[in-house]
Amino acid sequence: MMLDNQFMKLRMALMTLLIFSACSFQTAKSQQINENPKTQSLKSETKTPVLVELYTSEGCSSCPPAERALASLQKEQPHQNAEIITLAFHVDYWNHLGWQDRFSSPLFSQRQQFYANKLNNGTSYTPQMVVDGSYEFVGSNAGKAKQFINEAAKVTKAKIEIEKNGESLKVKISDIPKHENATVYLAIAENNLSSDVKKGENSGVKLEHISVVRELRLLGSLSAENQNFAAENLLQIQPDWKKENLKLVVFIQEKQSRKIIGVNSAAFVSN
């Protein structure tokens, strides 16, 4: 009987040891996962560049909230899977209503009309946001912006390398996904701009601007068969543009669909 009791005690001790070891192993395994989140970190760092365009005017009283929304997207980068690249195109069709927008251009109004014909039954309006050339909505609608940026971030884009050496710009594009005939553009945009508006709908208001397109330049064309592209360009800027506030945005846009199939940006002045 005593032998049986000793055997039972030994058996219980062994079971306790095995249970404790299993628990310790499980705890160590859990700690290792929590302390080594490399896979999760790498996944969160992989972002798809998405182009967000705003069509705006200093003569439009509905535009300042949309410009603040654009600035928030650029500065805060609130989408985990998207690298948001912004451009603000100032249209000229408000200029006859009391205030001349010094950043406006008929070329930008024409560009917006292309979107209107493709996305909005031919109607142009401000403020209008366009995401990756595929989605349009009122520029101050944060919910629509979030929805469409998330959709655009799911699409694979071309790889665009931008190299600036002095006044020379080199662009190399590779891994271009299957596409229609397309155009490669360079936009030179300026941050930290402001205007004291004296007339029109925004009379008496100081407007702050970000990503104002100073120039939109054609770099070249891509046929549907081309999967790579390279170009070299001479950068010439106006004396009143502040180099430290400039950025270079290169993007590829399909001619018919207007879809953006690649975009990247770089500061004009290296840090």
C-alpha cells in the first residue's frame, strides 16, 4: 500500500512538471511573437503611392475647406496602405467673378474638363478631388476621400525613380503594369503659399495653399507595349518660386481611361 502511495505521488509530481513545462513553453512562444513583429512591421511599411488631385480656385468660397482637407492628407498620411501624393490645380473659370487667382491656368481647367467628360457627364466644378484619375467627388468630402484612396491603394503601380542633379532631372520607370497608351507627366508644385484675397467670394480672407501646381510638363509617351521608360529633362524654375518649398511629381496616366498607373514624388532641394 505504501508503495502504491509513493507511485501515485511520483506520478502526480511528473504530471505537474509536464503541465508547468508546457505552460512555460507556451508563454515563451507568445512573448517571442509579441517581441518580434517583423512580418507585421514590414507589411505596414509597404505603401502604394496614390495621386490625389484637387481642382480649386481662390475665387470659390467652398474651396478653402477642401484645401485644408488636401493639406491634411499630405501632412498626416492617414491611410496605412497608401502613400498620398497631392497636387492642387487652380482653374481659371472663376477669374471673371471679381478675383484673379494668380495660380490659375486655362491648361488646368482643360485638364479638369477631360475628367469631367470621363467621370462626371461633362460637368466641371470646384472644389473637386480626383483620386488616381479614376474617382471624383466634392473635395471636402472626407468619407469619399478615405473610401477611394483605400480602393486606389489596392492597385499595383509602376516603379518610378526620380534623380535630380543640379538642374538636371532623370526619370526611370520600370515594372509598368499592363496598360493602354499613356503619357508621362512632370508636375512642379509648391507648398507654403498664401494669398490675401481682396475681392470675390473670399474677400477679406487669407488663404493658405499646399501642393500648388506651378507647371505641368510632358515628359514622354508610352505605347501599350512599353514596360519601361527613361527620360532626362532640364529643370527651369521662375525666380519667385521658392526652391525649398518645391516638389517634383512624376506620374503616368492612360490617355483614354485617365487612370494613373504610376506616381512618385521628390523634393526639389535635397535635405
